[in-house]
Amino acid sequence: MRKSLSNNMMARILLCAIVVIPGLSGHARAETLDSVSHIHHIKVVEKKIFVLTHEGLFELVGKNNMKLVGKDRFDVMGFTTLGKTLVASGHPAEGSKAPNPIGLLKSLDGGLTWQAVSLVGKVDFHLLEGARSELYGADSQSGNLMHSEDSGKTWSSLGRNNFSDIAVSPKVQGVAIAIGNSELLITKNAFKSTTKIANNLKITQIEWSNSGLYALSGSTLYKSSNTGKTWAKLSTFKAEPGILSVSNQMMLVNVGSDIYTSSISGKKFKILS
């Protein structure tokens, strides 16, 4: 991820996300796949599944039922949570007179309404990762990785972004683990410096929740309880997953046209119907 996501990572996410929810139709409040031009990512927030699209933020309530959250159809590129606060970045809706890009927005009501926080008209984060009051964002325009300690009110640049994914510690300020050049790197000072974590897995995605650190390698999901020093196998899927998303209440993995969810920390999954 030198300019936000790497080309290979973004291609895989877009392809898998689009395949994930084919032919969405049916209910009066549902959106169909044909009604959105493309999907950027899928994220879990507590027990909800949010779909980031070019036409707004949607909640996926069933494999064939996707409904718009709120009324603002802005292009949601980056998205994460700070406690119960949603934060997002991207571009204004088509025809909107709002500045482009939108900088950082926040929602205190689950995505029903949004308000500007910072960097309006300046930054388009294609990657947002955070915990507590700490945020990391990869700006698609400058290619830089940026860091905030105060929930996105102020930012500092960390230079060129060379990470394909970042997992932020849910408990300790300044601690995060990133994937860079197929290696796991840990920082204890908000990426002022990093240390390599030795392991034999080729990790492609990483997430951190209160229950532990989770990673995808090939078609297998792993968990670490010691910041990546050792890994335990949790589940193996029929093919390499395209997306991993984790909250403290739910885990989501997509494989081809299937979405798998787990409420028991990845030990057992069920297919979304």
C-alpha cells in the first residue's frame, strides 16, 4: 500500500467485494448490486456489516438485502471506528457542492448523519485504521501515511506509506502492527521506528480486537495472543479469502461469493444467508 492499498490488494478487494453480494434484490428498502457502481470494502461494526460504496454507506442485513445508512450518498473510501464513533473519508456525492475530497468525517449516530472533523478539501484517505483516540490514514493524493492522536482533529505526516495493512492496538497508545514488503512490523511509538516480527507465515491481512490479533495467510485464518510472535490456526477456508474484518462482537471473512461470519472469535463460522 504505497498509495493507500497496493494495486494487487485493491484489485482483490474490489473483485471479491463485488462478487460477494451478487444480485442483491427483493425487499423494499434493499439496494441491488446494479444500483451501485462499485464497492470499496466491507467492514464489521459491532454486530453490523457495513458496505463501503461509491454511492454511500450501506448495511448488509442479508445476502440479498443491502440498505442505505442515512441519506448521504458520499463515496466512502476509508472507514473505521473509534469506540462507537464512525469515521470515514472519500469524496462528496455526485452533484454535491461540498469540497472534494471530504477529508475526515465522523458520525455519532451509526452513520445516519456526518460532520466534518478535519482536512476538508485536502485529504482522501483510502485506508483508515484506528482505536481509542488514535488514527492512521493513508492519503491517496500525497501517498503519505498520516497519524492522529486526538480522533482526527490534528494530524502529522509519517512520510511515504509503504504498508499494505495496519492493525492498531485496542489498548496501548502508539502500538500498532503493519504489513510491509510481506513482513510483519511492530511499532511502539506510532511508526517513528519499527521492529520486524519473525514468522514463517505470508500474512496478507491483519486485524486487532480486544480478543487478540488476527491474520490471513493463504486460505487460513490465524490468531496471536502475543503481538504476532506465535500464531495458532483457527479456520481454513475453501479458497483464499478476499476480506477480513473484525470487531469485538463479530468477525467477517469473504470467500468468492460467500460471506462467513463468526461471533466466537473465528473458531466457527456460518455463511450469511
